[in-house]
Amino acid sequence: MLMINFFIINDKLLYYYRDIDEATKVPLNAGEVILANCSHFIIQNLNIMDGDVGILLGFSSYNDISYNNIANVIAGIWLTHSSYNAISNNIISNVGGGIPMTTSSNHNIISENIIADNWEYGIGLWASSYNTISDNTITNNQQAGIYLMIFSNLNTISKNVITNNWYGVYLSSSFISITRNNNFIGNHKHAFFENSIANFWLRNYWDDHIKFSPKVIDGTITLPWNPSKTIDWKNFDWLPAHEPYEW
């Protein structure tokens, strides 16, 4: 068991915890939080401004990260090799990546967050599966609202308000995910996929949708027998919502 703290930015402390598996609440004077192989932490009500990473979890599970305000860092809440965590009711703005989840960060729930005005993306998954992304407001991110990348499979994206991003949802080499009952409004491109198959789009609202027709989602596929050849491919939301959802 190890806990270290020392002064960092704006007279706040960096808290680093390792190998702790018991109910632990992070103090309110934290300016950065790092968990390594930790479980059952409560990380709540922090104001984290400036620095590299707001909250970083590595090999850590069953933690609650909620009601934090994070801004002006490179990564807001970063999970790597971390599963079964709950990330909810946070405000993450003016950062590089809002919530990056990498390398087998599975079975996490990301809900009711406001993720806005970030330099790169709102939520990004890399090689992470079985996650639920729901009831978030994801707006004005310069690259994408949500990325699913490099075998991020079997994820569910539902009931989010996804607005004014370059891409609303972008899938790359990711499979068998469900995107349903979201509002896509004002994005440069609502959705795009590359080398991603067997994904499902169900009852989303698209502000550029022509009523009484399916919504076409553009993508590309690289032919496995001819890697130099890429062809256009299409997915469909067969029954898109006619009006935006109000929850």
C-alpha cells in the first residue's frame, strides 16, 4: 500500500495511490490524481485546472469518478487497463482528449458528463470493449465527439447529445457496437467508419435526415486480399427518429 502527495499546480496536491483495495476518498485539495492497481476509490467534487492529466487510472477497477470539473489539461480522465469503473456527472472542457480509455479498459460506464470544447475528442476508446456511453452531452470537440478505435468492440452508445463536433462518432477497426437513440445535431459529419463491420445504428435523430427514408452512414473498407484497395461502404439507420429526443 502506498500513497504519496506533493505540491504541484495552483497550490494543489498530486495524489498517487498504489496497491490499495479499500474504500478511499480522494481529498478535495487534489490537483491531479493517479491510481495504480487500486479499487473502491471515490474521486468526487474536485476542481482540476492545468497540468498533464486530470485523473489517471492504471490497472484499477470498481472506482467512482463523479462531479469533478476538469479543464486545461492534456487528458481529462484517462483509463488504461482499467475496467468496471463509473465515470459520471463530470464537466471536462478545454483539454486534449476528454475521456481516453486504452488497452483493455472494459465494462466501464460513462454517463451524464458534459464534455465540451476540447482540442481533439470527447471520448476515445482504443482496444477497449463492453463499455456503455450514455446520457452525455458531447459538444464542440475539434476532431470527434466519440472515437471507437483499434478493436474497440461490443460497446453501446445511447441517449447522448452529440453536437457541433467535426465527427459525431468515428469508428475504426471496431466491431459489433450499437449506437442508438442519440441526437446528432450540427456535426460536420455525424458518423463515419473505416474497416468496421457488424455495427448497428438504431433510432438515432440526425438533423440532416430526410424523413421517411433510412439514414445512410458513409464508410470505407480496405479489401483484405488487396490492402492497397479501399472501397466505399454503407451502414444504415433504418428507422431514424423524426424529432430530437428530450430526456
